[in-house]
Amino acid sequence: MIDLSDNQLNGSIPSSLRNLSKLESLLLSNNHLSGPIPESLSSIQTLRRFAAHQNRFTGALPSGITKHLENLDLSFNNLNGSLPDDLLSQSKLVSVDLSSNQFGGWIPRRISPGLVRLRLGTNKLTGTVPSAAFESLQSLIYLEMDNNRLTGHIPPELALCRNLTLLNLAVNEFTGILPPAFGNLSELQVLKLQQNKLTGEIPDDIKLLSNLYTLDISWNSLSGSIPPSLSQLKTLAFVYLQGNNLNGTIPGNIVNLENLIELQLGKNQLSGAIPVMPRKLQISLNLSYNMFEGPIPTSLSRLDHLEVLDLSNNKFSGDIPTVLSELISLTQLILSNNQLTGYRPRFNLKNVLVDVTGNAGVKLINEDEFTNKITPPGKSKQVLLVVFVAIGVFVLVAVIITVIAVKLFRRFKGVNNMQVDPDEERSIALPVVIHGKLLTSKPLHKSNINFTKAVEAVAHPENALFKTMVWSYYRVTMPSGSSYFVKKLNTRDRVFQQASSEQLEQELEMLGKLHHANVMVPLAYVIYAEGCLLFYDFAHTFTLYDRLHNPHGDVIDWTSRYSIAVGIAQGISYLHASKSNARDPILLPDLSSKKIMLKSLTEPLVGDIELFKVIDPSRSNSSLSAVAGTVGYIPPEYAYTMRVTTAGNVYSFGVILLELLTGKKAVSEGRELAKWVQSHSRQQEQLNNILDLRVSKTSTVATKQMLRALSVALACINISPGARPNMRNVQRMLSRL
């Protein structure tokens, strides 16, 4: 084996490598290598794996390059020309990844029946898909040919690849109908056909795709209605049907899609009543640019996981339901260009964008109707006098009646001289603490933390800071005057009921033994009838997301951003380490900039380490954030594996590092930051434009270091999990900057 990946090597591959007659693996990925792929590599009869993705190779692929190979990965280069006719026909081939290059011409007509993975996306391939080549590919699991210039009909013969898990033909020029034969793909989890020229109706056979997780057939010219049989796909999480010509109503049984977290139906011709929606919708419900009318249904208020609700550009009328302000997870409410009346909803939560423009009858401020009533000239003082007199008489009568009633009550009960202890009265309503334990050894916290006081405090809404689908966050002031940051687990969701309270305590006590300067470790816990409370220092409540993306805040300099990146990497590396700590790796199901707390601009803390120990994703009736992570940070392989892994955490960290380098959010304007950076990093001259110019332009040293950090981020967000460095190596690479 030769593994020189993840360095800064330049120049070309020496042809003398052909003299290594026993070489089995050649790994050169994520460098600055250029020039052509040497034909001499095909003479190494023992070579089984050749990976050189994310370099600057140019030229055409030599014929015979896959003669002895099992795995070939040359993605994210600048290779061009046509694909050799024999490229995919070699009998030993298992995986070929040539995505994100400049290849043109036709797809080879001969494909090995043993091929498992074929990725040809983001090239310039033309012509039709060779239908005969896919008739015998029983081993094929992943097929990606998106972002090309392919034409013709989508061949029904693809349905003969019975083990397909992912089929991605998006952003091409395919015409014709969606093949009903695709119903035979019973193993299919991801189907992406968006941005083509498909016509016809959505076939009823789609109900046979029992394992489908993502369905994206948006931005085509599909017509007809949404088939009610779609609701039979119980595993569906993402449905994208926007940008078509669909008509009719939304099927009432859509509520049966119990795992649906995003539904995009915008820019169609849908009408009728909006049915009750699936409770777990989280990312977005988009019904914009349709023909809906009548009042907005109050049933939408049950979607307490929903982040974006877009009802714009319809004909909704009537008052805006006040219950919409109860959507605790909402970040955007878009009601523009309808016929609504009443008052603009007011949210207690901060950072909720509400757009009601284009509704002439909507008032921005709910003014007191009494003061707005018009009284005839000369009578206003008389009206006010009558009102005040009436109020005074009412209050006087009420006081007299109350005094008489209290005296009679005390005389009857014989308690004239007795008083109820207010502390005893409060204790009656308090939940019972089952068990509480201090996890820290610091005597200061031992004297400060009062478990009963904390349980009492979280019962009062005025102590709440904010709320998410998984946690409720509180500031609790102890009798000593010290404040603590308290998180309450949403134990109503069976995702947190995987273990007994004894097992839960064991897991929390294990976390309490962790010690690292960049990991947010709980100080104590309380288990009681209504949930579980975790205690932290109150100073740890400022997130990297809030600090980095605050438009009114000061720009964070590169030195601080670098310190934050290194600190996060050190924290995750510590959590992943197992051998040196005699424990299993601690994984982070939801790693994002919102989970990174800042003690200062040089001291980050990795938060929410408890999730991996207290949730069971297989039993979840909760949201994606509790199981897979926040959108924009979720590794691409999660759609196939449905598992949280160390490699997945590396991907999420790579996105956080990109946020620090670009100043952009993980998702903005509907596009993921990772994909945007990957598409712009293929040309050397574009690299400087990726960086946050407010920071990189401050000095040439900053620019140079940020570009080196960018290469680390690109390695972390590699599409292939196996090609990503582990967090220990990421930490080392960053420390060398």
C-alpha cells in the first residue's frame, strides 16, 4: 500500500510506479497533484484500489485503466474527454466514482454485472442511458448520473436492478413519463429525478417502494393529482413535488406518513382543504404558489417541530389564527400575497421571521380596540366618566362581598386564628424528585445546587430561555444566588424511554466522569416524575451559531476562528477516543454550530453529548434533529446507513469549519454550504472567493492559513466516509497550520 492522501503534494504521478509489481492500493486523494492519469498504472496486475479524488488532474482517462481494479475513485478533478469503452466492463470492478469532472460523450454500453457503485454525476455526459447495459446488474446498489446532459426516456430496464438503494438522475434533460416499472425497486431508499422534463402522472405503483426515504421529482412537468397511495410509504421522510403541474387536493391520508419531516408542494395547481398534516414535520411545509383558499386551518398549530411554514401566494382569507404563535420551533412563517385579515402573529421566541406583505387587511400591531373606537365629538369625556364610575362601584361591591365571605368562612371552619404555611402549600403541587446526584467534585456546586428548587423553577414559564423539539432550556437561580443552565429532556417522546431510570443514571454518571476543556459536561442531574434535568454552568449559554451569524455583531477575526476550530476538533477527538479512555466512543447525533457553546472567543465547548447515551433512534417518534442531526450537517451516507458514526461526525465538523472559513450558514437560500463549497473548489482561482473576505483580506498570513484550513474542511466533507480523516488526524492537520 501507498497512502499519501491528505497532504499538499503537487506535480504529476510518476510513471515509474509501474515498477511496483506487488502494489495493491494507491491512495493519493486530497492533494494538489496535476497532469494526466498515467496509462502505466494499468500494467500493475496486483493493483486493486486507486483513489486520487480531490486533486487537479486533467486530460482523458487512458484505456485499460480498470483492467485489474476493483475500486476506482477520481472524483473532484478536472478530467475530460470521453469515457473509454472498456472502463466499466472489467469483471472485477466493484466501485467507480468519476463524479465532479468534465467528462463528455456517451455512457459506455458495456457494464460489469458485478458493479456495486457507479457515480458519474456532475459531468458533461450526453446521449441516452444504455438500457441494455443495466438488464443484468443485480449487484448494483448506488447509481448516480445527476448533473449531466443526458436525454431521452428514463429506461424502464433500470427496474431490473432489484437491489438499487439509491437512484439519482437529477438535473438532466430526460423526457417522457416516470416508469411504472420502478415499483419493482423494493429496496430503493432514495429516488432523485428533479429538474428534468418528465411529463404524465405520478404512477400508483410508487406505493410499492416500501423502503423509500427520499422522493424528489420536483421541477418537472408532471400533472394529475397526488396519489393517495403515497401515504402507504411509511418510511418516507422527504417529499419534494414542487414545481410541477399537479392539481386536485392533498390526500387526506397524508397524515399517515408518520416519519415525514419535509413536504414541498409549492408552485403547483393544488386546491381544496388542507388536511391534517403529519405531526413530525420539521424542516419545512411549503404550500406556496397554489390555489388554496378559505381560512388557514388551526390544525397546523399541532406541528410543534416545524421550522418553516410557507403558505404564500395563495388565496387564503380570514384572520390569521393566533394559535400559529404556539409553533415553538418555527423560524419562518411566510403568509405573503394572500387575502388575510386580522393581526400579524406575535411570537415569544426570538428570530422568527414573519412575512405578511401583500395582505392589505393585516394589521401589524394589535391595538386596544377600546381606544380605537370613534366616539361622537363632545361625548368622549362623558363616556369615560361613566366607565370610571361603573368600575369604581364594581370594585367597592366586590371588596365588601369578599370581606363578608372570608369572615363567614373562617367562623364556619373555626380557623379564625390559623394560617397556612406558604412553603407547605407550595410543596403540595411540586413534582416528586425520584433521584438527584451531583456529578462534579467541586464543593462550590455542592453547596449551590438545590434539586428541589430546580424542579420548582422549571415549572414556571418565566424561567424558560427557549425550547426545541428535544430540550427545554431554563435559567435557574439557586437560593445562594448562583445561576445555572438547566436542560430538561423531552421524555414524552418514547425515543428517551429506551432504558430504566437506573440505566439512565449509569449513563449520565459515566458522562459526568469526562474531563476536557472543550467538552460541555453535566455538573448534576435530577430524575423526577415529569422528566430529567441536567445542570451546567450558566456562562455556557452562548452558541457559535449566534456569535458567527449575528449581522449586528463584530466580525470574528481569523485568530479567534482558528482557536475555535482547534478547540472543537480537540473536544470531538477526545469524545471519539476509546482505547486510551477505556470506554466506547461517544458519538454526536446532532453536531452543529448551534451545539457549540462559547465561554469566550477562544474557548469552545462541544455540547449535547448526552443525546447518544439517552436516545434510541429506532424507537423515535421525534424529529430528525434528535436522530440524524441538523439539516446541512447531516452526512450524505445517512440516507443509506441510518447510523450515526465517527465518520459522520467528521463530516459535520467539516461543515462547522466551513462556516468559520466562509462566514455563511450551513444552509442558506435552500442550498447546503458543503455542496456550494465543493462546486466552487474545483478551480484554484475560485478558492479565495470561498473565504470570508472580511477576514481573509486582513493579511496574507490569514489568507494562507485559511486556504490550508479549507483543504482540511474539504477532506472532512468528502462524499465517501472511508476517505475522510478521523478526528485525531483532523486535529493534527489543524494544529500544523
